[in-house]
Amino acid sequence: MVRSMSYIPMVKLHDGRLLPQVGLGVWQIPDNKLDTVIPTAINNGYRLIDTAFIYENEAGVGRGIKLSEINRENLYVTTKLWNTEHSHENATAAFKSSLATLNLDYIDLYLIHWPVPKINQYVEAWESLIRLRDEGLIRSIGVCNFNIEHIQKLLDKTGVLPAVNQIELHPGFQQPELRQFHADQGIQTQAWSPLGQGTLWNNSTLIALAKKHNKSVAQIILRWHIQLGNMIIPKSISSERQQQNLQIFDFVLDESDMERIKAIHKPDGRIGPDPELFRLPKS
């Protein structure tokens, strides 16, 4: 029996489509583990799976989907265009390669993984995504790790805003200006590494809030994201941890809780790469 996801809120994008607010991230999960991890996650209630070409596990995601007991139309799959493939020709070919590797007929959400402004071809990549969306091969299109100026350039050059911007976002690095820009433009914020990659487990504020609500620090952080309206894609290969990451809809952080978490933010709290500088090719 596949568990219902009725308790996971759906987020409406500016293109009118709906996506689950909570999904499963599969970064750093080996391809050969996903035959088990994906069906387990789906059975636990997850309906959104987030992968990328660079993770080298799209094939495993596809296999896991086929092994699950759920109809494709009830599942939402995200993958991403890598940095070396931003030209019109390469972007289209890379997308079709990912589609074939996943063994799917369409992708629900396709994202440009990084802007790579020093190469400065992300507008070409965006134009390719628009075309693929219009052809029906992609349901919704978006970006990852784009700053305000990068998104503004997409809008100025094409007239089309991303439906989603997936960014590093956790209590230690809250990106308030970028989140406000998203809100003003109707772009959905999605957080990668929403738990801060383990850097927040010993934070005294989060520990105190966990004791107050009889929850784990991870559950406090994920609930904070939910109340901000962020989409989140926590990663776990453990069925128990997958379930715990969804047990965040039976309590509410009050205003003072939210203010205490807001105070954790540090402007230099970024853990991952700077989008202005990052351009690592696939080795």
C-alpha cells in the first residue's frame, strides 16, 4: 500500500502548476541505492524527487520510480542542466539525455543548475528551456542558485520569469533579500541543504525550540521553512528519517520562535559555492 501524500501541502507556481512543498533530495545518494530509496520514499508519502545530471544518479531515480507502486501522473520529478551545456544546442541535447536516462516521457521541473556568469550563456540555456516547455517535454521551468541580477537578465531578455529558484537556504544563511525578490516577482523559493548540512545541530536556539515542541532540531528547521513558504528537499536514505522529516505538520512555531530563528542568520553563513564564481565542469 502506497501512503497518501494528502498531508503535504501543494505549492502553486506562477505558471499555474502545483508541486509538493516537501520533496526528497538525492544529492550524494549512489545510483545503485535508489532502487530501494525511491520506492521507500514514495511509500512514506513523498511525491517530489529532486535529482540532477551532475549527481550521476538519474538512472537510479528512473529505476526507483518504475519499481514503485505509483502512477507517473501522481509523481513530480526535478532534474537540472549542468554548467557545461548552456548553449542552445547543448542545452536541448542535455535535457533529452536526462529524459532518456530517467526513462520518462516528460520532466515536471527542469532547472538551470548554476548561472555561471563568467561563461555568460545562461540566457541561451533559458531560451532552450522555454522552447522545451512549449513543446510539452517540461511542465515547469526554473533555475538554481541565481541571484537577483541573473533573474532580472532572464526577464529582460526573454520576458519569462523562472517558476522556481532553488537556492542554499537554512537558518544559518537565510537570504532575506533574495527571498523578498522572489515574493515580489511570484517566484517560488526552494531550499537546497535546508538543514544546513549538519552545521546547526548544536545551535542553542534550535535545541531550546526542539525541547519546547518535543521535536528534533531537524524538524524545527523544516517546520521553519514550511511556515516561511519555502519548498524543501531534505535528503535521507533512511526510511525512519524520511518519515521524521515529514512529521512537521502537527505543530506550529509561534511568532517568537520564528524571530529567534531569524536571529541565527549570518550574512556570511553560506556553506556552498558562491553563484557569482562557481563554474566547476563535470570531471
